[in-house]
Amino acid sequence: MYTTAFYSVLCFAILLLFICIYLADQNQKLREVVNITPEPTNALEIFSEDLTKCVSLYSKLVKEYTPQKYDDPSLREKAQNLFNELTINQFNYLKLQDIEKGIDICLK
């Protein structure tokens, strides 16, 4: 049901999450040794939340605007360009939001 690209993005996101958890653990151990007070925001939680938003928005947009849904060649070409833009910016939440806002203009 899902494409190989989706599973690749999902695996990459999980790998990044494990790396961030490991780095946060190492950072906490270093803070305990040096006795530095932790910052009020948890960078791992912020990163994880942004990554989750990116993956969900990207998958939603890719499902809705896949080029195979369009019979008209000009719309299919526009949808393919949009699909390429989505793939390039799949981890940039702000850019994905901008693309989502401009989709109606792009596919008219």
C-alpha cells in the first residue's frame, strides 16, 4: 500500500530518532559530570515533534497529489513537478506547509 520511498523516509526518521536519543543520553551524562543545569526546552522532544509533523504532512500530500491520479498530460506534468518538490523538501516542515498552501494555484 505504501511506496518504497515512504518506508525509506520512515526508516530514516527512526534512525535519526535513535541517534538523537543516544546523543541526549550522552549529553545528560556529561551534564551530570560537569554539573551544568539543563536548558528549559528539550531539544529531542522538539526535534521528534517536528520530524513527526514532516512525515505525516509529506505522506498526506504525496497520497493526495500523486501524478498517476491525473489524466490530463499538463496536469500530470505539474503534479510530477510538485511531487519532485515534495520529495526534495520532505524533512523541511515550513517548506511543506508553503507547498500545501500553494497546491491549489499550482494544479489549476
